[in-house]
Amino acid sequence: MDYGNLKGLGAENAHRMIFISDLPKSTSYMDLSDYYEKNVGPCQICIKRPLFKNFYYAFVMFDSIENAKKATEEFRFPKIKGVMARALPYNMHAVKGEPGGKDV
């Protein structure tokens, strides 16, 4: 396998990904999938459930950068299970605590 073609795929995937915060504990994979596939387009979802927290968070990766931008611009505050969540662009630098990791 030629691994030279894979260079930079992590950065491209980061632009296709968004971060959803303040999800209620009763949120399921199907709730997010139904909302985003109906309003934006095909996506992959990973819900994180930290212990002793009142809200969950999730990462959603879309099939294109344009769909990720649409999700954060047009659906910035999605209402999931009756609770308003926040959709933010995934910022790889902010997660790592690197310089330039400002919220967009």
C-alpha cells in the first residue's frame, strides 16, 4: 500500500467534522442521525458520555466540507429532544491546546 497518498487526510477530516455540545443524557445516536441527515446530509456520529456530567457531547463527520459548514452556519443551535444544543466547527488546534486554536 502506498502511504504517501494519505498525507494530510487528518486535516481534511477535521474540516468535515463538527462538535455538538450540551446534549441531554437521553440523546441517542438515532436522534442525532435523524436530525442531521434530514437537514444537512449523510454523516457519521460519535456520542461521548462522560461520567458525572449533566450533558453529553458528540462529534459528527459529514461527507463534505460544505455540509459541515452548512451544519455550523444554518443549524448552529439545533434542538435535540427539546433541548437547545450548540454546534461548533471542530478545531483540532484548540483540542490540543496549540497556538491558533481560537474558536471560530
